[in-house]
Amino acid sequence: MHVSFLKKFTFFLCLVGGFFLMGCSDEQTSSVDKEGKIIEIVMGTSADMPPFEFYEASEIVGYDIDIAKAIAKEMGFKLQVRDMDFSALIPALQSGRVDFVMASMTPTPEREKSIDFSEPYLTLPLAAMTLEQDAVTTQKGLSKKRVGVQLGSTHEQFARDVASRDKTVKVRSLNKLSELVQELISGRLDVLIMETKTAKAFQQVNPNLKVAALEDNTVSFALAFPKDSKWREKFNVAIEKLQISGRLDEIRAAWFSDYKNKLKGL
Ligand code: ARG
């Protein structure tokens, strides 16, 4: 009797929750005008990763953000950027709370089971970040170390794979990259794994951090979409146009050749 009440109650909660979620997703993605023409698309990101997506005062800026703005302009839409934890991005795509994600996300076969990716727009080496006196350049160098990675990232997967073969490797996952850097500086972690350009950006503000390439691992970044989204092809076309017009090179130059003064707020 008691159990069946609980069951019914749980069912009721799910029903209400379901309606609530449906309601949310309806009003939260791309908005349309009176004629049903799309005017605004919603992008999810995790704005903790300079120089790609990060806060400058209260504004989210960066290489990815500029590319997303250029794509939206090319397609004639306004862009709304929604910030969340990196680990919340794939669920946000799946539940239709965002139209696409641009967050330095790496396409993997595992992720491709639940979401779709654009063509990659960048490929970068992977780095190990330590305090000045230490250095890690190989997977072996992670032995006996407390390794920090972002929750839900491919780096977490990478570190957990290494740890499954070498039990002396301890992995800790946190939500934000800045939290990881803080833990490293306070001596509660020994090494962080992230992309080289991001590691270098943090190093500019904390010169006692050391950044080394982690073997010859590289990762690429792509935009992510819900499975079978109508947007993916349109975005690929827009990206190609920006490539041909030279706009992508301009954005790259703006963020990668001299972004030192853009990182003051970190
Ligand atoms: N490239 C890695 C991944 O896809 C890390 C991306 C982290 N992105 C961020 N905005 N914090 O898992």
C-alpha cells in the first residue's frame, strides 16, 4: 500500500517535471518573430576557458564567442550566449535548452552517440600545467601525482584512463578551470591537464606556473548540436564562407597573436 502510494507519487512527480521541462525548452531556444522567422539563436558555453570563452568584467568574450557572433551575423540571427558548467552542456543540448554549443568542445566517438559536431575549427596541443619547480611532459610523469581536470572533459577521460593503468595517479575533477588553477597554486593538486593556449593564458596572470606539452597529444574543437539538428549543415556552410572571406583568420589573429592585454580580468 505504502509502496504503491510512493510509486504513484513518483509517477506524478515525473509527469509534472516532464511538463515543466517541456515548457522550459519551448520558451528557451531560438526565438521567432510574428511570421515564424527565426531571429535569435541560443548558444551554450562554459565561460571559464581563456582565450576561447571567458569573462571580461560581466561580458563573455573570446575566440569562440567572436566566431559564434560572426556565424550568427552571416546567417542573419541575433546570438544569445548562455553560460553553464562544462558538464551541463551536453544535457542542455539533449533537452533542447540551447540550439548549439561552442565551448572548445572536442568531438569524440562517445559524445557522437548523443550529439552531433560541426567540422573541427581548431586543433591544439595538450598541456600539463604544474608549479614552476616541477614539470610533466609524459603520461609516465603523472605517476604518483594528484591530477586535476575539468569535470566532464576529455581530459578527465584521459586522466582516468591513465589512472586505471597506474594506481598511484589520483584524479580530481572540478567544475571550473579557475578552481583547478587555484588548487594547483595552493598545493592541493600537482598537475593540471588542459589545452596549451589556455594554460599559457593562465600563466600570463600567474607567472609561477609552468606549462609543458604533454607528449604529442593534440585535440580539436568543434561546434556541437543536438542529434539531427537542422542547424549543423547551415553552420558548416556559414563557417566555410567565413573561412573564404578571411574573417576567421582575422579572429584568429586578434585572439592568438596578441591577447595579453585582453586577459587582465582573469
Ligand atoms: N576540449 C575539452 C573537451 O572537450 C575541454 C573543453 C573545456 N571547455 C571549456 N569551455 N571549459 O572536453
